[in-house]
Amino acid sequence: MELSVLDVFVLSMLERGCETPYDLHRNAGLSLGAISPCVSRLLKERLVARTKDKNATKRPRHHYTLTTLGKEQARTAWKAYVETAKSPNDLDSLLRVVDLALHYHADRTTIARLLQNAASERQRRAKQLSIDLEKPAVNKYVHLRTRCETNRLFDEAQTLLKFSQEIGKKRASSPYPKGTPTLIELAEKSRQRE
């Protein structure tokens, strides 16, 4: 089974001391709807073991611990996402990979590069959407949704670049070629069109 970013993150949080779905919800910011299927997959793969006990209300309470294989996966499976510098597309997965890399002491310049690549991809997508906004709008909803998405991508890219600078040992350089407008300039241009 190939582990997803969420699977590896849950393994790591269990290694860090989370024991119950409630712990994962409260301390890892995961929804209970995401935790249950993830833990079921991990149990099936024998990466996690479950124990039951009764609390004060006599309802069964499930506790999860890592197996030896689960510990190994928690400590190593995240490396594939960082070492290739191919960031996950969605923000939550990207931030979980960064959390894993920081927790397991990956090279900080490598983490910064991962964030820069993610910012670059978001900026590229936002630029494409900006071009699409210049076309006549057939549907106002689609036009407004595209404007929102463009601004969200620009803002995410700017924030990820700031994170990369904070995480990197030295100030991270821009991943964009000279002459490329800054994110602020592009966002301002997009807002002026509104």
C-alpha cells in the first residue's frame, strides 16, 4: 500500500503522543470524518494497533499505538515528498509534509525549496487564471469564482514564500526569473481589473 500524506501524518501524530481520534482531532487539526477511514486503512496494513478500554461513561474508548512497521513508516515515508521537491497540490497536504519534515529534522533549505516550488506553482496557476479573467465573462458566477481563486492562489504563494524564508537557514531567494513581477504586483494588477 502506498501511504498518502494524511496516512503518514496520522502515523507521525500517533508517534508524538496522540492516542485517540479525539486527540488527532484536537492536536492535529484533522476532521473526525477524515480520521476514521485513515485509521481503518492503517489498521488493515498493520501499521497501527487498537486497544479498547471503558471510560467513566462505560462507553468503549479506542486507543491507537504504532506497530514497529508503523514507527518506521512515520519516520521515513514523508521523505519521498520532500526529497523530490514535488509538493502536493492541496495546501493541507503541503503543510503536513512541511510539519513532518520539520519534526523529523529534514534539511531546512530543502524544506524552503519545497515551499518555493509550491509558491511558484500557485503563482503560475494564478497568472493563467488572470489571463482567463481578461476574456469576456459569459457567466458572472464563473467570473467571480475565478477572481476569488486567483486572489487565493496569489495570497497562498506569497505566504508560502514567507514561510520558506522563515524556515531556510539563510533568506530564501525568489524562485522566479529576474523581471518577473512580484506576487504583490500581480495581485495588485488583478485587483485593479476588478
